[in-house]
Amino acid sequence: MRFTVNRDVFSDAVSFAVKLLPQRPTQPLLSGALLEAEDGALTISSFDYEVSSRTSITAEVSDAGRALVSGRLLGEIAQRLPHSDVEITLAESRVQVRCGSANFSLPAMPVEEYPQVPQVDSVTGAVPADAFSEAVGQVATAASKDDVTPVITGVQFEVSDNSLTLTATDRYRVATRGIDWENTAGVESATALVPAKIVTEVGKTFSGAGQVQVAIVKDDDRELVAFTGGDKTVTSLLIKGNYPPVGRLFPTEVDNYAVVSSAELAEAVGRVGLVLEREAALRFTFSEGSVTLEAAGSEAAQAVETVDAHLVGDDMVVSLKPQFLLDGLRSTHSEFARIAFTRTDNPGKPGPVLITSQRSKDDTDESEFRYLLQPNLLLR
């Protein structure tokens, strides 16, 4: 194997291919990056039996062939190469990397023992890359970080006609966002539970791709999802299990709400929260014209601040975890946020708080982003 490739293009391709490699692979081979050179193209792949990344770039191929080398090491080398064309050669059991005056010799791993990287030829549908990236950023933050319950560590994809809805929860909150979906396969409905860390990386990586093609594969052999943007593809096994029916938690109508400046309230939460002990909640008192934040920390430390607010309906007092509220405010991606209050059968027990985006104090936003935060579990 011998090929020459543009340094910047090569560095970008290697960085993408190795980004999702496991920190602690179950086998040394699974830490590798697979290089396949033929017909004027170089394909770089990684695969650990759960997640794969694959991309192809143009290369001057002198001798076709395949080689497997340490992905992390190759990625670090590629980022630091001088600005010159890169020549890579496989000689016996060594991979030689030459770029300008820099020369590296890397041990090659047995490529014949490397697992076959998943290939998905079908496409279920497609979404605009920018809308998909924004939706992922809004929703994935609500997914659980606790592996004890794997089913809520993922983002639920729900396809229905011409819409794709993303949903995530960690029991304390639920975030959901719908976006336009080009139903290329004519599938009436489909679901896929994808690990949140994979969805997050795909959202960032493919944000400038123009369009992201999504393939949901469920057959006797495998259950996986594939995301393709341009010449890059990521596949992931789906999380098995039944996703909780969190959609029914959202109220159909709310007539008691406050409209606040997202930035002003976020800044106040950051300041008042300085005196809180870890995991403590902030107390919010909403009344016409203002919302008052109160915090009582250790060693008698206290903080109070008032922020302008427009209230519709009754005064309300709720206790909310600061970071969860900040996540919701920032995810609205709007200057103003509507914080709506729901009721429970117990008059003294507030229901979930619904956060949505607002164009102005009086004009609602048509965005399909909704963030439901449960205050009851956060009271101290």
C-alpha cells in the first residue's frame, strides 16, 4: 500500500474517524484506524462492534492496500504534521508516514482480524443538517448520564409522516423537539433509541453538511442507526428496551405562566446559586412584574435577587435545580422564555414547569422545542 494525500484533508478525515473510538477497548484491535487505499480514494474507518465511523477522501494511490494502525496515535500525528503532502506506505509490518521533513514508523496491527465495518445502503429519511444539529443540542442535554438505567441514556427518535421528533429524559426533566423530515423511504412510523453521546457528536460533526441522511435498520441480524453527511458516516447499535411514555407528561394547555428574559434570568441564577450547596434547589417566587430568586447555603450564606417578569395568572412559588433550569433556558435559543406552571391534585404541591421559547414578551415562538422540569423531586 502506498498513497499520497493532502495534509489538511487527511488530518480532518482521521480526526473524524477516531473521535468515537473507545477509551478502553475490549480488544487492542478495536483501538485501530483502518486505512483502505484504492481507485484514487482513501477510506478511513473505526469500529468497536457498537459504533463505527467511516469517511473517504481523494488520494493519489500508487499501490492499493489496507493497513490497521493505532487510531489515537495516528490522529495525534495527523494534527501535528507540517504543511506538506502526506505519503503513507505499508512495508512488511510497519506503516511509514512521511510529511515534509517529518517521518513516523508505526506498527501495523493484523488487518485480517479486524471486524467488518457495518455498511448500510438504505436511507429511511433525511433532515436539514442545521435544524438537526440545533435540535440535538437542545434535547440531548436532558438524557441521563447514569448507566444504571441504559434506556434513558439515549435520545428517542420518532418518525411520523414528515416529522422527526427527538426526546430525552433523566427522570427529572424531559426535552423534546420536532423538525421537518424528508420521508424518502415512505415509512409511516419508526422509532430508534440512540445513545445520547453518539447523537451529540453526530449533531456537532454534521452541522455544516447541508443534509443528514438517517437510516434505521431493524432486522433479524442487527438493530442500528446510520447517519450520513457528505462523505462521512456514523453507525451505532440501538439501545434495547422500551422508552418511557414521557410524551403524555406534557400539558395540552397552560394558562398560568411567566415570560422572562432568558439571559437576565440565567445570569441571576448563576449569581444566586453561588451560595448553594451541591444539588440544592433555588426558590423562585413569581409575581406580576418580577421573579425573586432566593438561596440559603451553608454557614448562613444567603442570596436574593429580583428579575423582571411578565406574569399571566396566579402568583407561583417553585423550587428548581439551578443547572437544570439553566439548561432549559439556554436550550430555548431565544431572547425570551416562557415558564409555564402546571397544577396537581394537591394545591400545595406544584406540578412540572414547562419552558418554551418566546419571541418577545407578548409574541409566542412557533418552535417545537419543549422542556419539562419536575420541581417536586428537587425540593429540599
